[in-house]
Amino acid sequence: MGQPETLYQSKVFLSCKREKEYTRELVLDQHALSHIVTGIFSITDARATYTFHPGQTVIVPRNLPLRVAKIPAADEPFRSVSIYYSAGMLQQFYAAHPVNTTPHQPANFMAIPSHPLLESVFNSLLPYFELEDGLPNGLAELKIQESLTVLNNVAPQAGQLLGSLQEPGKVDLVSFMDQHFMYNLPLEKFAYLTGRSLTTFKKDFKTVFKDTPGRWLTAKRLELAHYQLSIQKRKPSDIYLDAGFENFSHFSFAFKKKFGHSPANL
């Protein structure tokens, strides 16, 4: 069965968040170019936290577990314009504009220097989000193509990342899981990101960790939560997401089962 068509469609959208702070975990299926209009955009991966401010632009690579936070300014919501590039469009563009890429090179965020041509692309998109029907499909495709052409001229190094479309290769399981266990991803996604089928992932996992993925992930996340509570003196309500738990009730139940008391009583 083929992949859903939406995975192959490029798209443009405006993010507008009025909450005090909007946080979520995700793994993008497509490379994305994001431009911050107002507020602060924070991205955390296994290595570090990166912060972007109004006027800054960043390429967020596909297939990278991350946690994003969108923080509004004091007097206005967080707003950003993002362009998601389909694999088909990138293959077509870089077939005509070849770049050198390293197979299976670890993807990382790429900040794009400010340039009037790039600013004009994003500024030209903002008025269309006032329309109830959004950006017309034909126009969206033209704007996406325009953004690639501008990037290729003002930031040619972007092609090394955007032109990299290989599927994840088989990686060291211990290293990957030690760096990413705190991301609340389904096992199917962990398997894909480590270059394995789900069956092979479970088999390899049991071989190297001597435990099932579910039990090991819960134990590692509880260890992290205990450290954040006891050493860093953080509040339970502030750390359960960072530790990899989907909701607070599940975290509290697992913590009490493991340590014999609720996280609030530590």
C-alpha cells in the first residue's frame, strides 16, 4: 500500500498561538522552513535547545525527534510562517540544481541568514492567511517554488539539508535510545528512525538491553523524572512531559508504583 498522499504534498501555513506557552513533541515527515514573525520559537533535540526570535528563519529537518515551544510576546500571539517541502518537489528542484549530500548524515537545524529576498517571500504570504479559504493551491505551489529558488541563491548551503532525502539507515540502538528515550514516540517510529522494521527493532532491543522496549522506556523516564525532582528541584507538573510521559495521571501512577510514593511527596 502506498504512503498517504498528504505526505507528498508541499504546504504553507501560518501558526498563531495565544497560549502562555504551547509545547509539543513531533517528528516531521517533511523538511520545513519556518520564519518567526512574532514571539519566540524554541526547539529541543537530543543535543541542545535552539531559540529563534522574530525575523529569524530556520530549516527544521525531517525524521528528527524534537520538542517545540511557541511562546507569545507580551502583547501579541506567537506567529510564524512555515513551508513544508514534499519529497517529490525537492527531488525535482535539486535534480535541476544538483547539490552534494552525505548519505545518512545526521540532520540538524540550519539557521538561514536574513536576506531581503527571503523576507519578501514570507511577507508576501502573510496577507493570504486573512482569507477564509486560505492560500489557493496553485499560488501555494508558486510560492513554495519561489522560496526554493531564493534559498538556492541567498543560502546555497540549505541545499545540503533540503536535498538530503534518504530514509534513516540502521544506527547503533544503544546510542540512539539513550539520546531519545524521553520522546514519547510509538515503537513503530523508534523502529523507523533506527532503520529497522518493528519486528527487528524489538528483537535487537531485547538482545542489547535484556528487556522489552516498553519496560525499559518507562524505567528510563522514571529515572529522569526522579533526578529532575530530587536534584533539580523542579515541580512534578513541569517535568512529566520532559521525561516522556503523555499525561500527568500516567506519570503519577507509574512514579508511585516505582518509588512507593507520589512525585509530590519526594
